[in-house]
Amino acid sequence: MGWDLFPPDEVVHKFADGFYDADPVAEAFVDEVYLGRGAAEGRALLDRAIEHGVDSIPDAPESMRTLFAEFETPPEWLDMDRVRAGARTWCRYGPVAFALGGVTTLEMYSENSLAKPLALSGGYAGDSARHRFLETSRFWIDVSEPGGLEPGGAGRKAAMRVRIMHVFIRRRLLQHPEWDLAAWGVPISMSDATTTLMGGSVSPGLVLWTHGFQTTIKEIEDLQHFWKYIGYLMGVQPDWYPEDVRSGVQLLAATLLRRAHRSGQDGRDLIESYPVAFRPRPGTGWKRRLYDEIHYRVQLGYTGFWLPPWTYRRYDLPNPFPWLLIPVLSWPFVFVAETIRRFVPGADRLAYRQARRFREFWYRQEMGTEQARFAPAETFRR
């Protein structure tokens, strides 16, 4: 391979420290407004500032002005051309990237620092698993749409809402008797969040070759830059963020090495809720039922194909055969389409437009008229 599989010692130490670090700027705002004045008033102030600017609030708290001053100031390293290039690559994957994101997350539910916040809030357990997955998919769509991360863009607005949602959940979890700060660090920590950003860049860039997508090293590194900026907007700003494929792979390797596999029943509930959440819903017409039956089997196929077999067998999951052959049978068609896209003039532009249309169609079919809210759970499950 020509380089070490794991990061340098300095990065490892910063990565370890990052589990006890998060987002002090947004936390100050949440402490003053959400926890001081109440969640309803906090959300109203936040919505107004997002839609009309913080200057539209004459008596805006100082913590809010500080938060939005940081949010609106581009970092020195930002290259918007690379951000746009990364967004185009992410868009090209379509809902396949969403499926991969869902499946790779299952593998990490063995860890309490990731499983416990979701288990306590109910975000990805039981009947809410499908809805939360679709809310996350809406976020992935919004941040990668043209102009999505520009001032006023839907993705930029969603990034701030998710940022505050995470802080609000973090503050409440730190007060929960089940949270073990010494063992797990802070909830939704900088290091956990940075690993998630790698899961949106290095992981799909490499893994989706198994589905026929031809992602170059440059495209993967543009994806890293794209997600780095999203992380910045969401308060995830480590000075050790992986800038290239090598450092990204090293961080993912370190993440896998540190796993403790101690999430117990919480992790089991989250993992077992995911594939069955896509089962057809009762009381629908035959057309909807047919679509849901197909989509359920596609999701089951992706889960069986990408989730390591030893993990799949450990849990009570539906038999993925023969549906796990779907990615295998799709590979030659995707690979040929990707080859045409890369080498035929005008094909890349056409493929990009088609990918945007298809993922929006997919989302509307799944979500219907519901809207993604990006709001924290009002109460915990226990």
C-alpha cells in the first residue's frame, strides 16, 4: 500500500480528545435560549434568523449573534468550486448513497457513543426508523442541490437546524443517568461527527465501485472538501480533518480499531429496526403496495450486500437472499452508464440532471406530503 493504515500519533491523540469536544459556540446559544427560555421560543428565534438574518431580531442574544457571525463567515480554506464538484459527485450516486449511508451506520451501532443518543431519543428505533432515515435523506439532497450551501440555500438552512438539534440533544443527554461521559465522551462529539463526514465521502467513493460507480481520487477528495464545509456549518471544525483519501482511510481504520461492541440491546434495536422499517405499509392501493414491495426488497438487498455477513448473522434480520443479488446484477449497467458519462461529450451533464430528478422522485414517493423538520425529540424513550 505504501503508507501506514493508521493515522500518525498526533492525529490519534487529537481524535481521542475529540470525543470530549463538540460545538461550544452553538452550545452557548442553546444554553441561553433553548434551555433558558424554552424550546418553542428558541426554535422561533432560530427560524427567524435563518430565514431573515440575525439582524432582523433587534434584541437577539449575544450568543446568537456570535453563532451566526461564525456561520456566515467563510473559512479561509474554503474552495467553493471544489464544494460544488463534490456536491455533483454526491448527487450522481442518487438514492444508492442513501442506502449505503444507512447500512454503514448499522455497523457502527455497536458503539454506545452512537447508539445511545438514537436509542434514548427514539430517532432510529421502532416505527420512527423509516421517517428519520428519510429526514436524513432530505438533508443529503438539500446540501447537494445547486446553490444548496450558498447563502439562503435549503441545505445551508438545514445545516444550522441540524446543528442546533444536535446541541439540544447533547445537552439533555449529558443530564441523563444512562450517559457515561468518562467512557463515551460527549454525545454527538466532534470525533463521532468527523467519522460520519468520512462516511459521506471516502466510504462511498471507494465502496460504490462495487455498484459500478467510477469515482476518481480527485472526486473523492472533492467529496471530502464538500463534507468538510458542511461540517464547518454544523460546528464540526477539527484542525485534523482528513484532506485526502489516505488520511480519510486512516481515520476510518482508527474508528474501526477503537470499537468496543458494547451497545447491547440499544444497538440491537437500532439495527433490527432498519430493514423492516421499509416493509409495505397497510391500507395502501395496489400501485403503492407494488412500489413498496419492490423498494423493501431493494433496501433488503443493499443491506445484505454491504453489511458484513458476521454482523448480519448476529442479529434478527430478514433473509436477504435473493435480493442481495440486486447490486451485483446492477453493476454492469451502472458501470457502462458511468463509462459513457465520463467519455462521451455532454453525457455527464445529462446524467447529472437525470440523477437530480430521480432522487427527488424517490424521496417524494417515500415521504409523500410530509416535511422534514430537523427537530429534536421532545421526550426520551426512557
